[in-house]
Amino acid sequence: MKAITEGKKAERRLGLWLCAPAALVMVAVTAYPIIYSVWLSLQRYDLRFPAEREFVGLENYVTVLTNSYWWSAFGVTTLITVISVVIELVLGMALALVMHRTLVARGLIRTVALIPYGIVTVVAAFSWRYAWDDNTGYLAQLFAPDAAPLTQRASALGIIVLAEVWKTVPFMALLLMAGLALVPEDLLKAASMDGAGPWQRFTKVMLPVMKPAILVALLFRTLDAFRIFDNIFVLTSGAQQTGSVSMQTYNNLIRGLNLGIGSTMSVLIFIAVAAIAFLFVKVFGAAAPGNDGGKR
Amino acid sequence: MAEIVLDKVTKRYPDGALAVSDVDITIADGEFIILVGPSGCGKSTTLNMIAGLEDITDGELRIDGQRVNERAPKDRDIAMVFQSYALYPHMSVRENMAFPLRLAHVDKETINRKVEDAARILDLGQHLDRKPGNLSGGQRQRVAMGRAIVRDPKAFLMDEPLSNLDAKLRVQMRTSVAKLQRRLGTTTVYVTHDQTEAMTLGDRVVVMRGGLVQQIGSPQALYDQPVNLFVAGFIGSPSMNFLPATLADGQLNTPLGAVPLTDRIRRLAEAAKAPREVIVGLRPEHFEDAELLDDTERARGVTFTATVEVLESMGSDKFAYFLVEGETATSAELDTLAAETGSTEMTDSGPQIVTRLSAASAAHEGAELDVWFDPDKLHLFDPGDGRTLTHVK
């Protein structure tokens, strides 16, 4: 008995040692920057006036959270996130179903469908910009000649969402396709025998069985979408109040050289993203199928 | 309740492969019919065509006299039990069983009553609020049955419903399925690859092979009067022994020695225009340890002496395996049977014979034994096309 405990102890010690290098790397590249930006966010620290650096507590947070620009950016970010993720979910599901059901040229179709995701975001964003530009834009000419859609808030936001959706639908579809593979063929056959039509099979059998995969896909995409930066940077640079929170952070931290306010904004984004993740994991954990444990 | 008629039903896949060819079966109202055969014989495809899960390429399927080829599964009013049970993992047992009723817009009270009734019949009462993931295999199987019976459909289709259970539970569930079917009196089509299940459950059994119906009949008829080598070898456990033989001068020359033809067999063989070279089929249970028989009985049959190769004592009987000198019976039919049923009885050293002896037999491995058999029980087959030569009209 004692020998077993000794063996177990040694095994556990070995396990810790084997984890140590990875843990160290994680601390160096993740924990340290996070802690350091929290530390910076508690200081007045502007590189233009380095002499004025001092510890100010939560003053930066009060400044940011009472600022209407911040809240406008926050609203824009939330709007883009919600709309683009919803559209991506619907289109991604449709694409996943098509790819799942395709019998001929399966590999080719899947590869072609993934091309937008393979293109660097900035490159894709530039081609969207040319397409909608008021001089060169062939799409702008097509829909609204003489207009400059990228210079108006509503249309600019629409184009940002479009670029975002175009790029990430394949990713969504890929994640959802993994979920589709989890739905046993027999289950759908059983549902047809039980009297379910195609729509009922989809909503009453497929979707509930795929729920974990859908939630994971939504979690990934929401976290990603909330941090949107490159599309906006290329398309509008945040003009006409189209900037996201990440744009604001960039403007303050890199262009404004205000390390204190910039860090405060990154910490706030971090908190928002953590909150989204927490929400999803909570819902996700409570809704895993086959998990019956005392929730009724 | 319904009569189901398959009229020259054929399934051909787009790549040209013929899965089921010209199947003619008339299933009477309330009948329990079994489709049996080795894997790939077309039995599941046939079942899926009745269900509507596969299109029918040719022929007609009628339920209660109405052509249903073009009807969707949900409009055929038949329920199906799957080998995997196909229970909805996100629904409780109650919701699983209520699902078909909910889709049919049955009112809540009726749904509750029907589900409770089915649960009582299947002894699932205390599990109604559990999820399938927390049930044992046998319980899941019963939920699948429950989902089928709540609807009171015209027919049940069962696709190897007991294959995923362990041996003991399978035997238990077999009797419950038979009892349930008798109680409800619903037309049932049951697919299995297990000939024991086929023999014990069905009113009639359809033996299929390579997409073709080989024989349709009661279990006893299939056992007593197999129409060809395939059915003869497939029905019965252990399988029938096959030996090559020559018909000459009113007797059969076999590796077991000369066997006189009884009048009955001679007449049947003549009527069938038997060739000279034939295959003799002998069921293991038609052998006996000669020591255990009195003289008159011994004189009625044929006795040969051979060395017991392997002896399996079952308690109730003893299975004795012998190697016999001579050629192994060869026929294209037998080869496919061996390949399809995965039997490995093909030995190089001559044919092997399985006999089922009384438990009282003193046989033991390695010793010689006098073995008796009744020549009137033997079957003769044409090695060319495998048809029986001893068919009683």
C-alpha cells in the first residue's frame, strides 16, 4: 500500500517537472504581459511626458469609463460582433450542410470554400476597400454610383461586417461540420420514421445534438470578433465612429503613446473577452447533452 | 395492422450494383416475418425500402393494397427499431417515446397516457425521466421498442434490434419481443443475421443471399426441406455436414462408406433427375453413438467407425467432430456459403463431420467410436447448381 503511494508521489513529481517548461513559457509570454499591462493601467504614463509618470490607482479607469468615445467604440464593437456572428452562424451552417452532403468533388469543394479564410485579413480588407472606394470601387459603382459608402457610418459598418463575414464563414463552417459529423445517420433515419420532416429533423434532432459544437464555434468567433481590428483599420481607420475598442486602444497606446490609458483599455478588453468566455462556458457546461447531473 | 406486399421489388444503386433483385413476399396482417442471411445479402436494404429510407428502383410495394413506393417514411405509418437504437440523446426516455406522437400533434393527455402504457408494458416506468445515456443496453433497447409501439403503427420494422446486447440478455429479449408481438398482433418485419433468432422468432422466415430470396417458409419447413445447399447450410446449428457422394446401383458411395438408399429418397432423387455425382447433407443431430442403440434400431441405419477429433460436452449433449478420409464436397454454392458465413471448416485433410450425440455417450477425444445415422434423414443436392434433389412436393 505504502509502495503504491510512494510510486504515485514520484509519478506526480515527474508530471510536474514535465509540465514546468511549458508553464514557464506560458508565464513569460502570457502572464507577464497581462500583469505588466495591469500595472501600467494603474499609472499616469504618457511617453510624451515621461517625467509625469506616477501611480494613480483607478483614475485611468474612471477616465476611460466616463468617456463617450470609449462607449461609442464599445457599442460599435458589440454591434459588429453580434451581427457578424449571427450571420456567420447561419451562413456557416448552410455551408457546412452543403459540404457535409456533397457527394462529388468533396475535397475540391471544401478546399475552395476555405480560400477566404486562407487569405491574410489585411490583403482581403484592401481588396474590399478597392471594391467599395468611391473612385475605383466597382461594387460601389454598381450599387450606388456617385456615393462613397466607406465615408458614411451605416454603410461603412455594413461593409466592415461584410468583410468580416466573408472571411470567417469558412472557419465557422469547418467547426460546424465537425459537429455535423457527430450526428449519427441512424438518428436522422429514426426521426424520419417518427414522422419528422426535413425542417423538424434539423431543429429537433440535428441542432440539439450539435449544440456543443455550435457553442464552441460561437465562443471562438465571438471572442475573435470582439477584438476586430485589421478590417476596420484598412477600410475606415475608425472614421465616422466606426472604430472598435481595439482601434481606440491602438490610437491611444501606439499613436498617442499614452501607455496608461492604452493599457487601461487593453485590460478592459481583456475583462470583456473573459466575461464572454465565462458566459459561454457556463451555458455550455450546463447544456452538454447526456449530462443529466441534477439539473431538472 | 396491415398486409405488406413486395411485388418484384428491386434495388439497383447508381453505380449499377444490384442490392436486391425481384423480391416477392406477401406478409400477412399480424404476421411476424424474419429476413435472414449473411451480411450483404440485401435484407437490410429490403427493410429500408419497406421503411421508405431507400428508394425502390423497380417493382411495387403495397401496404394494405395501396402503392407506397413514392411515399415518404413519415407517411407510411410504420415504426422502426434500429440496431443502434437511435435514441435522441438530448431527450429523456419519456420525450423519446413521446416524440412521434408530438410530431403527429396528438394532445398532451393522450401522449401521457400512451407513454405510460408503453412504459408499463416494457417495464420502463421508473426510468421515464432519465436520459438514454444513463441507461443500460437492455433498457435502451426497450425504449426503442417503446418509441415504436406508442404510435400503434401499421407495422414494425426491426433491424437487428438485439445484436448489440450480450448473449444472455439477447435470449431474454428475444422472448420478450416474441411475446410483445403476439400481444399487439402488429405485422412485424425483423432483420437478423442470426439463424437462431430467425428460427425461434418468426412465423415465417425469408432466407436471402446476394440480393435474391432463396426460400420462404416456416422455420420447420426450412429446416426439414431446404431448397438448396445455401439454405441447408445456413439454417441449423451446428451446420449440416456435406459430403461428396456417387449414386450407383441404388446406393450412395460416400466417404463414410456405402449407404443404401431408402425407398423414399430413391423416389425423390429419381423425380428430380439426380446426376451421378451428388452432395449428401446430414444434420449433426441425425447421428448417434451406436453403443446407445438397440439392435433393431442399429439395423435400420448405417454405422461407421471413426476417431473422435474434438469433443465438446454441452451437458445436455456432446458434439463430436470427426475427420473423414476422402474428398471434401465441392460446389460453388458451398464456397460462397463458407465465405459469406465466415466458416473455416475447409480443411485440407478431408471432410470434417460434426455429430451431436447423447450426453450418455462414452465418446472421448482420440478414441474410435461407432457412429450411427439414419439414411432416411439425409438430403441430396446437385453439386452444379446447389438445388435439392430430395424435395418433397
